[in-house]
Amino acid sequence: MDFLEQFNDDILRVPAIYNDDIPEEYRDNPLASALFVKLSKKDFVSLVSYLPHFDESFRSKLGSDRIKKACELFRLVIPTTHFYELYSVMERMLFNSYIDRNPVKKAIKVNQYSLAIHKQIMDRSWKKTSGESFVYTGPSGLGKSTLVTRVAQCFPQVIYHTEFNGESYQQAQLIWIKIKIPSDAARKNFSQLFLEEVDKCLGTTYAEDNSGISVGKYEALFRTIVSTYKLGMLIVDELQNLCVAKSGGDEVFLNFFSSLCDDLGVALVLVGTPNSTEVLSETFTATRRLTSGGDIHRDRFKKDDANWKLLVTKLWKHQYVNSPSEISTVEDKKTKILDPALFDEVYELTEGIPSILTFLFVQAHIMAIEKPNKDGLEIINISQLRRAFNKGSQLVKQAVLAIKDGDLDVYKDLMSVSEKERSPKKLIIIQDLKQLLDSKRLTKKAAAAVRKIVKELDNGYVLNEKEKSLLANAKSKLELFHIESNDVIEGECSEVKS
């Protein structure tokens, strides 16, 4: 156990304990049989939840101390139904990642040719090591990164093997790694981040030893590490950053991810905002390969969603003001809203975004504690929430108002896919494009206007099938105009030329 004893951090590393409660055909595989048994919903919720310790006696402490306690609510984790749903997907993907990567396969002895031996060899070679890939998207502030990280932590990051079936088997098994695509979408930076995470888990020095090497060598090293340490799952966050990749860089990234799944059997979880779908939708091949395990898009919570009620009512119990308000009660094991007006106002001021909910709640605490009413009471009510909304952060306020107005030019990462599809501004742009294309031939001025609209639609909106057809028609007309005029208009974009 020397390997496990050298660390003193918060990464979960465990010695291998082999599980017989898996299908018999996989029990000779140490990588698959060392995985944890799937948790029940009850055990999962207990494990994933993070509720800061709360005691009513806190309400009598100094205001400055209570404000500090209120700020701890930013770390609160209340698992909605989406948590266990994702956990079930990731648990399945991990297991499937290892079932055909058995490091101790029994050799097939061939003394003479037989049809049975022939089929056995054919079947073994036919089993691809392809891992599943899964895409999880949703607007910013929804808690995607928190959800994915918290779920991933239900699995150990490293399992260390010393013996299997009575024989020595020394192997550090790297179960999962989570990294973010850098804001500049540079592959070298991404690879360096990967090496740093590997070093944290395994105590290796890959990042230091290979700093500054070429992209090609980074990727070769990436594959070596995956094979050597049997990486089961790679979680890639901030997928939308690929939108800023230099020409062709996004496609190279996606092809690299596909090869990890296809060639090395790694399970892949991609996480991002709705803009990520624009990257994946470029080609059917990327979409098909990188959603083999499915894809889930989460929009902001609706007011009548049981998960939203859960988040609001659980959070509301953690009040550090001296005169706490009540928003709900429990009757017959069911949560009942006691103050519908307050509950409705919470939604109006947050638009169903959990991060804004927590921010507003904490800001209301701070303002109530710092400035009680004339009777010395600190109360979180509708007026206090509105005060927090208007004075807590102008950026947050602008974001919420942008959502209400359907303004895609502000805080695009907060918009859901459905909102992009029904945006009033988009409908106006589409109508303008139709009018411009009605004429049999484009003038130079009309072509410039069409080109501007095409670029805007390509970069900022989700289109339905009719709108995609219209956009394709516009590009064709622009191409024809370019050929006929033999004149490259200033500002022509590559999307039009293609």
C-alpha cells in the first residue's frame, strides 16, 4: 500500500476490492470488477448533498458572523432528480469502458484449426474497445459543473491493484479526470491541464517533465497515459470554448475526443452551454460519435417544477436573520407553499437560475442584517428580495432582465435552446432575409445586407429546418453573386465561401 500512503490530499484513492455482483463473464476482469456497486437513490442523495451545518442559535450571534455563515450557502448542494439521472448514465459508461479492456485476458490456445477456435478469435477481435460519449448542456448558472463534479466524486479517482486471483497485479487504475477547455481553446494548454490533473492523482511529474513539447507529442503522451493507467472516463467542461478555436481547431479537438472513445475505450462526458451544440452540429459525424451515450439539455427551471420547489424550500431553511420568514411547510411528507406571493416573487427575480437564487438569498441576508427595519427586525420578504435584486449586483440584474426581454445579444450563455429558436429578434432577421432573397438577382447593396444576416444567424441562433434551408439558399445566392460579379466585397466571410 506504499502507493496510497504517499498522498495527503482530498482525492479519493482506494485499494481494489473485487465485486462478484457483476455478470459472470466480467469477473475475470480486475478493472471492471473493482468498480463500486451502484448506489441506491437514498445513499446517493446522502452522499452528494452538502448542507452547511445550521443551528437556530446562530441567529443570536453577531451580525458580521451571521453574514459569514450566510455566504457559506454558495457551497450548498441540493441534489435534484437530475443528479441521480446523470449518475446512472456515468456509472453505466464507466463499466462499459472497462468490459473489453481486460488486462489479464486468457490466451487462446490453438493446437489445431477448428471452427470453434476460429469463431472465438473472430469474436474477440470484433469486440471494439469503443467508449461511450455523452453531452450535457444547459445555460450558465444552472449548476452544471457542480452537478457533474459532485456526481463524479461518487466514484474514486484512483483504484490501486496489488493482487488479482492469487497472482501479483500492480496497477494504478485512473477512474476519471475532469478538465476544462481553456478560454483560448488551445490544444497545448488543454493537454498541459490534463497532465497536471494526472500528476495530482498519481503523484507523477508528467506536466513538469513535458512542458513546452509539441502538440503532436502531447497527444501521443495523452494516449500513453490513458493506456498505461487505464483511464475510464474523461470529463471535459466548458465545451462552448471551442467556438473561439482558430480555424479548424474545433474539428481537431472533436476528432481527438472521438479517437479516445473509438481507439482507447475511454468514456467521455462533454459539458457546456447551449452554444456547444453549434460546435457539435457542424457535421453529422461529430454529432453521432460524441453522443453515442446520449445527450441531455437542461433548460432553466420552470416555476412549477418540483425540483425548483425543492431548491427554494431547502435553501429557505438556512436563514441567519433574527426574524426568519416561512415559505413552506411539510404535510403528509409533501411540501406545501405557505406564501405563494413570496414564492412567485423569488422566481420572477431569478428566472429559475439556481446560482442567481443563491446569490439573491445571500444578498438579502447581508442587507437585512446590516440594515434591520425600524423595529430592529431582520426579515427576508418580497421588499427585501427586490432591494437585493436592484442593489446587489447590476450585472446579475441586467442578466435577468435580458432573459425576460429575450435579448440574445446580452449574456448569450444564459439563453436556452428553445429561447434561441423563438427569439423575437431572430424572427425579424429571418423576415428581413426573406425579403432580400425575393428579388431574382442581388444588388451589391443587397448582397452586403444578406452577408451580414448570414454571419449573424451562423454565430448566434439556433435554427429550425425551414430556417436552415433559407440560410443555405442565401449562401448559394451569395456564392452565385460572387461568381457573376467576380468582385470580392470587403468583409466577406468564410462561411459564405464554403
